[in-house]
Amino acid sequence: MYELLDFKTSKFAPSQAFLDVDYQFGLYALACADATFKSSDGTLRLLDIPPDRLKITWYHLRDHIPYKRKTKNNQIGDERGDPRRTTARSEEQIKSLKQDLSKVATNIRRGVFPRNPSYHTCPLCPYAEMCAKDSCGMGLNRNQKSQIQQLVQNLEEAA
Ligand code: SF4
């Protein structure tokens, strides 16, 4: 069995439900199964780790911060608990992820980058100004707009 650790500094650890569907962790599993990595000696290497032999772990670094005050269950200096939140992906999930990626790649090749607004990411986004000015179809004919709508729909299905 292999374990991939992703060291996280965020304030809150995610729920198990989130970990089980998170796109980023799915990409890790796909990369471990199918991607080629450059090793330290410069050679390319396929990890070839099937999903059923891979654990993917959100390693919550903040769990190592010791308590400053004594609580009902903890002494001063105790760590906050096990920092590992682990998930895995099935062959089936990897297969549908590949289909999703193919749709996303098609959109990228065609130069279609639909917005994906979120109240988490937009406030910090360095492209927010550009994004707000996006013509969103201005100057396109009806056929082009319809093609873009179809591509956006594909991307939404893939998301
Ligand atoms: S502001 Fe940034 S994060 Fe939000 S939709 Fe636009 S590009 Fe995406």
C-alpha cells in the first residue's frame, strides 16, 4: 500500500464527504496510476500505482499546534489529534475523471474558459478585474454563441 501525503496549512480540515469527491485528490490518484514523473537522475518513470493500492491523505498541520490552555480532555502542550484525513479513489472514479478531463481539455484547446465563480476564490483572484470585463459572447455571431454555450455545458457537466 502507498500513501500520498498532502501537507495542508488551512485553518479547518475538510469533511470526509469533501475528501471523497475532491477533484484535486482525484487528480493525485490519476497521476499515481497513469502519469510519468521525472526522477532525481533525470529519467522518466511511470509510478503505475493502481487506485486500490493508494491512500491519499490530507495532512492537517495545524493539528500539531499544542493547546495553550487546559481543556476538559487535554493538557497544556497536547497536540490536537491525528492530523491525517484519508481518502481513496476507485477504478470507476478514475475512469469518469478521465472523461471529465477530456472535456476540459477540449474546451482549453478551443480557447473556452468559462467562469466558475465561487465566494471562496473570487475575492482572492488576481484575474477578477479581467473576468468582470469579459465580453461573454459580445461580438460573436449566433452560431459561435451557441457553440460556446454547448462547450460551457460540457464543462459544467465535467465539473
Ligand atoms: S474572478 Fe477569478 S475565480 Fe472568480 S470566476 Fe473570475 S476567474 Fe474565476
